Amino acid sequence: MKKKKKLDIIYEDKEILVINKPSGILTVSTIKEKEKTLFHEVSDYVKKSNPKAKVFIINRLDKDTSGIVMFAKNENVKYMYQNNWNNIVLQRRYVAVVNGVLENKNDVIKSYLKENKALFVYSSNDRKNGKLAITNYKVIKENSNYSMLDIAIETGRKNQIRVHMKDINHPIVGDFKYGISNKGVKRLMLHANKLVVLNPKTNKKMEFISNIPRCFELFFK
């Protein structure tokens, strides 16, 4: 029987829990999958000290994206964060390894994202035909085949970074939905590595960091 990996806790207090989510696990359940989720693991963790304890998701990541996910320990705290999310989030940063060498080493990608019936997200230039998505990126490392990007998003749309990288013809390595087949790559090379928020109660800045996974560096050895 496969041993369960220990929950990677970045930060915890009486009101919130910040977790480093592995790639390949859903944040919350779907119709197809109820048990194997980060939410289920966090719920089990808090119930160890108090069987009546509950957790509530504040933000989420795609199944294949790793990195920072926040949970609230009561519903009031959840709404305090979620209802003010766009005002209290100061930074949302990601690191990605993409295919190829980028001509523009520092740029902003803007488009309107729309999802079709097959759950495939695509870009449109028509503001009436989708939700505005803004992605800032900067090349921090490169070789002849790959580039590592520092990415800051101004909007948090579904699959936003993945679609925008596809749009500029530099899809994320390991992205089988929006990219190309990278042989031997077992995960999506996208990681949410920094989240800076204002605590809605105290107005104090809270900064959470998750180290870049080691496998990202292997593309530059």
C-alpha cells in the first residue's frame, strides 16, 4: 500500500491554513473524484485535533499546477477573504518552464478568455466575448530549448497562464491540454510560488513563499 505523503504546511494560525499543493491532485472534489483532493487531506488534518473542525477553500489551483493554496478554518473568515479578494491580493506569482526561447524577455499578455463546451479555454480580442485576463512575465533563465519565467497575474481566470503561453507559441512544458507532448515529462511545469495578501481583519501584509520544485531546474543543467 502506497504511503500517504505528509501535508506540506506553509503557514497556520487560528483562522487560516496555507498549503503547498503537489501537482496532480485536485484542490476540491468534482463529480468524478470526491476523495483524492487537497481539501479532503486538509479536512482530515484539522479533524485530528478537533473532530468537529471544518475547513473552507479560499483560492484554488488547477489539478496539474503546484503551489500555494489558502484555506479558512471557519466560514466567516472564508468570506472575509473571498469577498475582498481582488482588493486584498497584492501579488500572485508563478514560476513556469516553457518551450523555446522567447524573443520578448519581459512582456504583458492581455486577452479575453472564454470556455467552450469541451471545457477548453481560448483567447478572444472581443471584450464582449470573454473575461479579461492579464499576465505579466519575465524570463529569469534560458537555454536553447527552454525558458524559465517569473509570472505575475493581475486576474485569476481559469487556465489563464497556460492559455496565454500557448497564445505566444511557448506552451508550458508538460501541458498536454494546451501545449505539446514533452516526452518523459510527468507533470505540468507551473508552480504558484508567491502570494502576498492583506489580512482583511488586521490589514497587515502576509507573504507566503513556496520554493521552486527541483524538477524545474533539471531543464537548465
